[in-house]
Amino acid sequence: MTLFFQQLVNGIALGSVYSLVALGLTLVYGVLKVPNFAHGALYMAGAYVAYVVLTGWGAPYAVALVVSVVVVAVLGGVMEWVVFRPLEGKSPVHAMIAALGVLFFLEGTADVIWGPDFRQVPTPFDGVVSVAGLNITEQRVLVVVAAVVTMLALYWLLKRTLVGMSIEAMAQDREGALLVGIDTRRVALITFALSGVLAAVAGSLIAPLVLVFPTMGAVIVLKAFVIVILGGMGSVPGAIIGGYLLALAETMAGTYVAFAFSELIAFALLVLVLVVRPTGLFAKGV
């Protein structure tokens, strides 16, 4: 049973990261109907910014997290303004191709700057906490706590602020939002910036637990799409719950079946959901 609970904790930590990435993807899709494949590059950028601030500047981890959030939020906003705004009103295929182009461009840029080598991000939270016989690293505790705080902050933003209500209104009816005076382009810019914030938090939190490399966002964005489909396209609760479900399924499968099988879980779940419940577990809408 100890092994089970140990893996349960690991799955919750991993699920926290998956949920953050999927939330950013969900916001963009729910509001703009854009399948942003470049979202994985924002996750990668967040990890690299944290790496540079920690190793190059010698700054504290909290500073690295804040700088990463600011830089990637700006990057997300620039992405919307330069790449996706000119494609507004055109075929979704154009936006998909543009998103893939941005993904490859940012991966190539990271490769040119830092090279293809794997990088290790240091953390001051390298101790171990023992709870009821379970050994949990401090970094994993930080991942879960910071992710939950970020999700609660996002909920407050969406439900209690004018910006959040504008995002929800645009997600429900873009034309209607425009008719009542909402600046839809401004909301789109903010939405992309928010998706950058979520990706940066996820990348910065997980970076000390994994190796950082230019293509690290490609796999997680595919899993994030699975989570979005699993939870329901455009559903914020679905993205959160779907992220934890997928991470726990992967962790348990890797432990009790085979490690190689854990990488197939996401796509097996995708096929299952598409066959049994194509609309996902939750209703559509932010």
C-alpha cells in the first residue's frame, strides 16, 4: 500500500502540471476556437527562463518564477497579436498551421540559444518531507500547492473580475460580446497572455524535477489536447479533472503494468473517450 500512496502523490504532482498546461489550452480554445499547438512552446519557454534566471543570474527561485511568468505572458500576447490576429475570420486550418509554425520556430530558437543538450534546473527545495511513511520531495509539495493557488486565482479572475466576465462572455458568444461593447481583440490578447502565465507556472514548477530541452513542450501539448478532449472542449473544470485523471492513470500504469505503457495511456484514453463520450466528461464552456 505504501507504493500505491507514493505513486498517488507523484500522480497528483504530475497532474497539477498537466492541468495548468491544459487550462491555458482550454482558455484559448474556448474563447478563440484556436487549437494552439504552439502552447507547448510557451511551457518550454517558461522552463528555460527559470533555468536562465536561476543559473545565469543566481536569483532566488521565487524571482525565477515571477520573471518566467512575466516573460512568457508577454510572449503569449505577442503570439496572438502577430500570428493569430491577422488570421481572424479565416479557416481554422490556417490557425492550426500557423500554430505549428510558431511551435517549430520557438523550438528552433531554443535549440540555437541553448543547444540540444538536456539542462538541469536547480532548486532550493531539494529536501524530503515524510508523512505517514511516505517520502515526498519539497519540490513536489511546491508543485501541488502553487498549482492549486494558481487555479484558485484563475477561478477568482474568471468569476469575480470584469476581465474574467468578458472572457466568459466571449467564450459563450463572440458576436454577442462584440455587440454589447466588449473589446474582443483586447480580450483575445489577455487570454493568450493568461495562457502564457499558466504555461510558465507549469514549466517553472516542473523544471527542477525533469530535464529541460528544446522539444520538451511537444509531448505535453499532445497530452494537453487529450485532457481538453477528455474533460470537454472549452471546459475549465474538465481541464483540471482531466489533467489529474490522466496523470494518475499514467503513474499507476507505469508502476503496475509497465513503464513503457504509461506513455500510451493518454492516447488510449483519447480513443476511448471519442468512442464512448465524444463531447467529453463536462459540458462545453469556460
